Amino acid sequence: MKKFLIAGLLAACVTSTTASAADYVIDTKGAHAFVNFKIKHLGYSWLHGRFNQFDGEFNYDAKKPNESAIKLVIDTRSIDSNHAERDKHLRGSDFLNVSKYPKATFESTSISFSDEANGKVTGKFTLHGVTKTIAFDIQKLGEGSDPWGGYRVGFEGATKIKLADYGIDYDLGPASTHVNLGLHIEGIRK
């Protein structure tokens, strides 16, 4: 299972906790899923980027959303900030060290919806060989049948991580110690 690892951040397999729940594969082949990041550049602007390759699966039942689960695998080598030389530096030992840590992963430990659309996913995020518990604020965007006879559901989520927590201590200045991560997924029911 490897497509592209993102910020590691949601692929693999999810264990179903309820018989009526459905398993979904994240639609990375149809380009309906994205793992994005942004970090302040000197405190004056934002540097945006994404991971172009990742895989993931999740389990979801609209009647029991808090029993859902998700797992994501990101290919850190696929980092793309729209600048080849910068991306080469980001792949190197100062940052992601992709030759040693080619993948980042996220696996949920709990999901809690406060209403039909809004919730929080908590789980273990592994980046640069370090695993920490993080939480994404999430929003369900919608679900339903697609034009090809399938069934889809979409979510987006956001969180912020401190680079030093993952052993990435390259000095980018005081405005650039944290990275915002965005996860935009559309799953196709298996």
C-alpha cells in the first residue's frame, strides 16, 4: 500500500467497529483527496505546499459517526512546494530526511462528532521517526451516490504541529516554528 506518503497523514486499513459501518478507500487516483501544508515565511507571507502521493482508508457510518476510524500513509518524498530546489532541501536531512523516513502515517484513536457535520479526530501521527498524538478539527462535507454507481463521502480537517516536536529543528525564524496541515478527503465505499 503505497501511493504517496504525506505528511503520512491517512492511508492503510481501518478496522470496522460496527456491522452497519462501511469501509471507504480515499480517492487519490481520481485526484479528489489532498494533504496540504502551509508555514509562515519570515512572518510576512505563507509558503504553501502539498504531498502528491498518499493512500488511506476509513470506516464511517452516519448513524454511528463516533465509531469511525481512519488510517493514512503519506509518501514524504512527494513533497511539493512548487519550487524544485526548495523541495530538494525539504527532502534532505535538515527537514524530512526522506531517505531515512520515506513515510509519515496517521491512525485515529478516537473520533468525536459534536453534530452531524463537525467533530474532532484524534490519533497517532508519525513523522521523521517520531510519533505524537494530534487532533484534527473535521467537517463532513457531504455524502451520496456518484454518477458511476458508487457511493462517496467527503471530509476536511485541519491541525497545527510544532516542527521541533518531530525532531525537525532547522532554524526558520520565530514565525516559522509550526506547520498547518490540511486534509481534504473523498472516500469511495468499497
